[in-house]
Amino acid sequence: MFDLIRKTLLTGMGLAVLTAEKAEEFAKELVQKGQLTQEEGKKLAKELISKAEQSSKEYEEIIKKQVHKVISSMNIATKDDIADLSKKIDDLKK
């Protein structure tokens, strides 16, 4: 039963938005309903939190790449571009 619940949750939930508090609350509910043991509930909560953090990092990386791609296609100067120009201007002033 535990494996079925765990697999369903991990594949069906939006883990990137799952908070630690919600994961623990959900696991406690399953324990109270008798669907999980206390130990299984703790294990499930830890696993959900870990997967949520991992998913969040992955989504953040995807978003960064997409934003960079859009900015590059718009031909907008980046902070690095501006810093390079500032350095060149300083060098020319000398």
C-alpha cells in the first residue's frame, strides 16, 4: 500500500510547489487514516520534501535557460556586456 501511495504521489503531484509543511500534513493524515504506519509516514514526508526541492531546482534551471534564450534573441545588453563597456571606457580615459 505504501509503495502505491508513494508512486502515485510522486508522479501525480506538482512537487515543485509542495512545501515541507504540506508534505508532513499529508503524511500525518494518511497515518491517522491507518493507510500508513508512523514510520512510513515520516519516510514519505521526507521523500516528498526531497523530491520537491529537486524539482524546484530543475525548474529554476529550465526557467533560467529560457530567460537567457529570450534575452539573447532580443539583442539586449547583459550586465556582463555593460561591465565590459565600462571597463573599455575607463581604459580609454586613462
